[in-house]
Amino acid sequence: MADDWMLAFAGPEGADAARFDRAAHLRGDDGWTASARITPVWRGKVLCRDAGGLAWLPPDHPALDGGGPSVFLGTLDGQPVGTRDISGWTPPNLAETELFIDPSEQRHPAIEDARFVDLRASIASFDAADGALAAISRAITGWHVSHRYCAACGHQSAPAQSGWQRQCPACNAVHFPRTDPVVIMLVERDDHLLLGRSPGWPEGMYSCLAGFVEPGETVEAAVRREVFEETGVRVGSVRYVASQPWPFPASLMIGCAGVAETQAITLDKVELDDALWLPRSDVRQVMDGAHPTIRTPRRGPIAGWLIRGWLDGA
């Protein structure tokens, strides 16, 4: 498969795999902060250098003042790295947008040659190590923002283990970052793919169907249930293909391929605006950017990766 269809956020592989180490054994020692580099997150946006890649700051940088506690990410090329939420900073003339991807950028007056960007907008601009670290940073800082109180007794909890736990001082409950499993499925029948579009998506955007795995449910059962609920199509055999961390806010996309046993579509209008069977020739047009009505998937997300793999016979 072409390099530009590689999975975003999956981390470095092969010879580069040793560049990033989560180094979980160091989380119990706060000594890592003295020599660390910190990448801040602002309201879910990551700090990107103008020259490309994540931007890193020393732990005593003034832009980090007043932010949340630093979270240890691991080591990058042997050096400790962390992240910190600085969402309390309010930039002047803050633009508000309800677009699928926020195109606005924010520049902190104390940070040179870098700006905060929507991770969805910059998904294809990071190398494998920076992409993984950006995803972890967004997910872990978002968890701390949304889980400040103990789920057992309601008391305010505090970060522990360099940000990888929260502990309640009142009832001693320990809470861990959550990851929500989501199935995303490439459903085929007679050399056609089943694609759908959700309400609110940009015009011409179609993708593989997807949905959350429910408690007590297998991945295979979730694939069959979600496809049937949204389109009325029955799926038979299901196989696992690949997975992708998806920090919006904290999902794990479990990519599967399924073979449909039925073809008729009965649309759930709450979940989908449209669903269709697309023949291989049209799918190829979509991926080549030549289809008259359906836009090419973005590079980075697993949906386009699954579709490209299907076209390539993977």
C-alpha cells in the first residue's frame, strides 16, 4: 500500500520503532520533568511548528504557567517528553466555528514559530512518532478535563502516576484513562462496497460504516449489529484487519472486513443521511479523485486505508 495511505497515530514501525517508548516504568517518579520537553494542548488542539511536526517547550516555558499538571508521554529519541493542557489561556479575537474540521489557528504570544491547530486538519503532516504523541497528548489531556471528579463518591480527584491515573483522596478510588472501542467495517458484496454518510458531514463525503461496541459484545457481533441497524444489510463472515487510535476524544477504531449476505438498504435516517453500494470502478474513481460526486477520503484515517487496501487486493 502506498505510504500516503499509512495509518495515522499508529506509531513508528520497523527501524524507527525504538524512537518512541512509553516507558511506563518511569511514571511513578516525577524526576522526569527536569529534563523533559513538553508539548502543550489547547482546547483539544496540538501545537505544530511552522516548519512541520509537533512543537516542544522546556518545562519552565512561560506559556505553560497556570496550565494543568504535566503528563509523562514516554521517551522520544531517549529524552523524556510530556504534555500539558493550557486551555485556560484565551487568545484575542477567538474565532468560533461549527465546521467538521476547524480551520482556525491560534498563536500564543510567548511561543515563536508555532501555532495551535485542529489535529484532524494536520493529521497527515506528522511523521509516525509525532503523530502518535499528538494523539496521546490530545486523548490524555481530554480525559483529565472530563474526569476531574471521582465516579464512586463525587469528590474531586487528583492526578497520579505522572498523569496516567487519578486518585480520590476521599474514598481512595483509583481511576484510569478510558478508551472506547469502535468497529469500522469495510462491507463488500459482489465487488461492491457499502458506504454511508452521517448527518452534518461535508457534501460528497462518504465512508465506511462505524459504531461503538456495546458492553458484553464481541467485535464480530458489533459489526453485524451496526450494519444492520443503520442499513438493514445482513453481514455474514467478519474478519479483523487493523486498528487505529482515534483521539476524538478517546476511541480505538477496530477495522474489520465483512461480507454482506443481503443487498437491499433500509436506511436509519437518524444515523445516516445516505448509504449506497459502490462498484469497484467507482471506488477507484473516488480514490483517484476523479468521481463526479463523492470526494476522496482524507489520508490518515483508517477508512481510506481500508478502502485502498480493498482496491489493492489486501
